[in-house]
Amino acid sequence: MTTTARRPLRRILVANRGEIAVRIIRASRELGLEAIQAYSEADRDSLAVQMADESICIGPPPSTQSYLKGDVVIGAARAAKADAIHPGYGFLSENAAFAQACEDANIAFIGPPARAIALMGDKATARQMAAKAGVPITPGSESTVPDAKTAHEAAALIGYPVLLKAAAGGGGRGMRVARNIDELPARFSEAAREAQAAFGNGGIYVEKFLERVRHVEIQVLGNGQTILHLGERDCSIQRRNQKLVEESPSPALDDAVRGRMGDAAIRVCRQVDYRSVGTIEFILDAANGAFYFMEMNTRVQVEHPVTEAVTGVDILKAQIRVAQGEPLPITQDDVRLTGLAIECRINAEDPACDFTPSPGQVHGLRLPGGPGIRVDSHLFEGYRIPPYYDSLIAKVIAWGRDRNEAIARMRRALSEMRVEGVHTTIPFHTRLLDDARFRAGNVHTRFVEDELMGVA
């Protein structure tokens, strides 16, 4: 492995918005660094702009004309005399060309090297890297398939149902399930079209669709010399492949499986000389403890606070320190998971109307508190939630000495929370927390759609 040279930072351009921008500003300030907020015209009055040391407009509201324009973001960093860019999650965070452009401009990219992003950002290549590291992968095509006919040839070998996945995908986009040969042509076209629109890359690969499995991911941290993991997060509560609730540790893992999964994640990272924070995602068959590599996210995750709650490690500060070439603050032996933490993603959506987005002005706001509760949010009374971006408006994190206490604290926190003027997903989360199957930990990735909501 290579060693990252010392690179003291002074000013960080925050190239993101919403709650993650606020989170980055807070981490930067605790490290004694200045934060400059890059914002679109829609975010001119945002909390991040108010909190930052300085701010700079990078374009009109659409993300394609602002947050996704790498040359504009780099130009803003130069204008602000920033020596680093933090991309947060989404937008440019997993864009290898942007990471390389930052380095070419002598601006530190607070994330992994461009090579690692390129290797692990392509899902088909990432599967090959995992297999090379000796980590089990789900049966599937060796690389992307050019058309539905070739996809069927791969499906015939592994058996239906199959999952058609965007090679450059993430966040559940560019994914379709084909249960038989008759469904495959239409599903392939849908997945490829969505992938092209979302990522500019319509490449699709095929893998076996495993039903009633759990989605478990391992948080990793590396600095070019040492790679360690910070335990797992269970992300099985999803809707249309979008995560809604995460918890750490997973109620489905025992120490033996946890150890094997953590070791597998580290092997994958070593395969690509990984530096920075990241996440290795697995599919878990809870019935027998078998797990399979799914993909890697080469960035900080939305759900990182649950890991912070049970390990005491500040993941954002660790990420910035790695970018400065500092040694890791802990060793693997120092990592201990204490208690259990749950995160509920609060979105501006109407769960009674098929989760339709609900942008608008926040007329009244009351955020929860009390023992074991953390809220990451960019909301304030009078804030107007724009219609242009992701609908996430807050993350409520509850920590307890055990799972029952964490659930009780989350239930209490949600009962305290008020967001007036828009619909939110709080009623959905309350219903989930009251469900006996969830409380018992008996869930899977299709639980919300097939059982909780009663939708096939």
C-alpha cells in the first residue's frame, strides 16, 4: 500500500447541500478549518450558507447546472482560495473524473483516489475485484451485457428471477427484477433507460435475484497504510430500493458472521488500495449466515451517524484527517460496538399518497431531543424546501443500551417532532416502529412493500 503524504488543509469548499453540508461544516469547524459553502440559487437562504465562513453561488437550481458541474465547482474552489473540496454524498462524490480533476488542480479531494472510485464505481468491475479478493459474489454475468438477448443468455445460466442493475448505478436507480423470459426485454429497456438518464451510462449487468434477504453493509476506513472496519449497519428497511431506516449493529448477525463480513470488506479495500471512508455492501441470507458482495460506495453514507453512535468514531473528521495524510486515530482492536443505534430518514413526502414529494415552506418546527437522541437536519422555521433535489430533510438517530431501548427512544422522539407546512414520513416510521415483526427484527429488503404496506 502507498502512504498518503502530509497535506495540511486550511479552507474546505463544501460541494453539497442540505443536512450533509451542515454536517461537513460542523466537522471542519471542530478541526479548526474554514468552510466555504458552494450553493445553487435555490439554496441561497439555506442553513449551510448561514453557517459557513463564506459562501459562493455556483449556478441555477437544477443540479445539472450547479452541483453536478465539476468545472464550475473547481472554479469556485479556486476563487475562494480553498485547498480542498468535500463532495459529501451524491452529486460528484463518486465521480472519478472529478476527483482526478481536483488533484490536477492541486485541490485535495476529500475522498478516495480517482482510481479506486473508477474501479469500484462500475458495479460489474467491483464484482470482479471482490471475486479476486476471495469474497463471495452473487451468481451473475461477468461484465455488462449489451442487449436483452445477451441478458437472457446470462439469466438462463443462473436461473430466474434475475436482477438487472446499472453498472454505474446507486440509490436503487437503474434496477429492475425480471422473473421470467417474457418480462426480461421490457425490464432491460427500463433499467438501461433509467441508468442512462441518471448516470450517463446505460450499461447493465445481470445477477441472481435473491428474495427475502437482508441488506447489511460494513463501514470501512483506510489511510494508505492501514484499513479497518467499524462494524455493520443493517439497511433492510427499504422502499423501491431506497433505504428508509438503518441500525447498527444488525440484529441478524452474530459475532462469527460479523467477523467474517468485516474481514471480507477489508480484503476488498486492500484489492484497490483504498483510502478514505467507504462502505462495502452485502446481501445476507440470515437463515444460514451466507453473505454476498453487492457493491461499494466510495463516499460517506447518509446513515453514517448510527456507526458513530455505537463506536464513538467521528467518521467525517476521520475522513478529513485521512485527506490531510494523518494516521488513523484508532486500531481495529479499539473498535467496540456499544449499545444499538437506529436512524430514521425523515423525507418531505406524503406516505398516505404513495410517498409523493411534498416541497414547500416550513411554517412550524419542533425537533426532538432528550437522552440518546441526535438530529441531523438543515431545517429551520420559515425554510422553503425546494422541489429540485432529494426529499431528505432530517435524520433522527436514537441510541439505546439495547435494541428495545433504542426503539422506545426513537418512538418517543418521533412523537415529539413537528414539521408544519409539508407532509413528512414520520407517520410511516411510527407505523413501522409499532410493527411486531420489525420489533422482533424479522425483516427483509421487501418487507415494507410486501408486508408492512400490503403492496405486492
